Amino acid sequence: MKTIYAFILNALCIYCLALSPITAAAQATSPARETRLTMSDGTELYVKVSGKGRPCVFIHGGPGAWSHSFEVLGLNTLEDSVQMIYVDQRGSGRSGKAPNGNYSLQRMTQDFDEVRQQLGYPTWTVLAHSFGGILATEYAYYFPKTISRMILLNATLHLEYSAKVQIQKGLKILKPADPAPFVDEKRPYIDRFMAIIQALNEKNAYHQLMYTTPEGLQKMNEEDAKRPPNYAFGQVWANSPEYFQDFTEVTRHLKMPVLVISGEQDFSIGPDHYKSFKFPNQTVASMPGGHVIYLEQNAQFQKAVKEFLKKTSRKI
């Protein structure tokens, strides 16, 4: 299972400075602070609050990654406009493992709202990347009144769709003499997906699905090398069918303003995946770049996000 996690994670520690909850009022003028918050089932989550303005929680992907590399490689450029809340999800990064082994979709979304309550925010903006889009969409569906607006960044809302995009692009990269193991429709798509990922890794070519420059891959690897070896969520999530649902069907029910940022060369998610989203109040920003737009195209990323924040600030 660790091997499967490592493949999908490429696709698709720090001690607290304050052990008590961070209030919204205090953070309006305080410097960045790190803490650990205890959830209702006893799981401890790593949380960092940094920046000024209205609160914006970041939901990372992986599944089972962490928030640090996203923060230092581009999301921190938003901190002059919003107060960023970086959370490592349960069983990931600097957070603790669930003592009861609960990594269900319902429990993951409940964590986000418990963090919001403990930090004292009545509402906040949600910013999600990659697999985090699934968590954010589910969270918004069950806690709509707590989310003022949502930003989906290189986000998948349907893992099967994104896996098939990776298979198709992988075939173009590999040009295998015998494509049968990858295209046989009688084989489950997840088996074909794992076969293409293994073949790409053997050729040291997997990064071509995600990055448009080797520098981006190098920077990401340098930061992720600092991550604690906590793969609890990453090792179990794929055993839960609920994560493989088509969450694009949920989007029509979410009324808050939504910004969708898509990379034109993001073959980890699919450059056209956003076209299946049906948010009633949706803005789309499609731009050159791969799966890490916030790093590869930071100026355009900032512009799109800050214009969206400004446009929607009068509505919340």
C-alpha cells in the first residue's frame, strides 16, 4: 500500500508556539503562529495562521500530503490579502494519526469545521488543491453557511476521470510497443492507472504529467524532503469507495462564489476537467502551467485570486 500511496502522491516535527486556540481577533495583528488543535475524537492537527485580512483555510491534496510546500512555494504570496490558515490533515505531515483509525470523508470534513470553530471564525474562504478539491466540495455541501467563498486550484472532483487523463497522457509519453496493459477496457481502470504510473516512474518521466519545468519539480522535492514520515491517511484512503465518487454532481448545489483555476498543461487532473463543474456562481481562470500553478505561474495565480477576492468581498 505504501507503494500505491507514493505513486498517487506524486500524481495527484515543528513544535507549536501556542497550545491554546488562536482567536480571529488576536490574529488580525499578530505574527504567524503555529499550534496544535485537538479534534473531538482526540486527533491533534497541526495548524499555522499567517497573514492579514479575512481568513482563508488551505486544504491540501496528496492524498496525504502536507501544507508546508504549498505555503512556501507560492500560497504565502496571498498573505497580504487574506489570513491563511494552513492545516495538515489527520494522518498527514505534522498532524497526528487518528487514534481510532477514522479517516472517513465525513470525519475529514468535520475536522475542518472544528478547526474553524476553535480559531473563532464565523465563516472563512476555502482554498483547495488537487485531491483537496474533493474534501472542499464535500465540506461545502455539508457546511455551506460557514464558507463565504471557495477557490479550487488544479482540483479534481472525480478521481476516475483524472486517472484516465493520466493514462492517456502517459501513453503519449511512453509510446509503448505493447499498449494492451494500459488500454484493455476489461481491466479495472485503477489497475491500468497503476500500470502506467509504474511505467512512467521506471522511465523517470512521471513529472511530465504535473510540471512544465524541471525547476518546479526540483523545488517541490526539496521542500517535501522535509516532511515527517507520516503516511497514515495516504495508506488507507484508497480502500474507501466514497473518495471515488463523482463530486462534480454536487457542484450544482453550492451557491457560494467559486473561483476555479486550471492549468492548461495539468495532465495530473486534466486541463479540461473544470468544464464538468456546475457551480451556479463560478468564475474560471485557465492559464498556462501544470499542476502547480501557484509555483510555475505565481503572478497570474496571484492576479486571479486577488481579483476574485476583491470582486466577492462586497458580497460576504
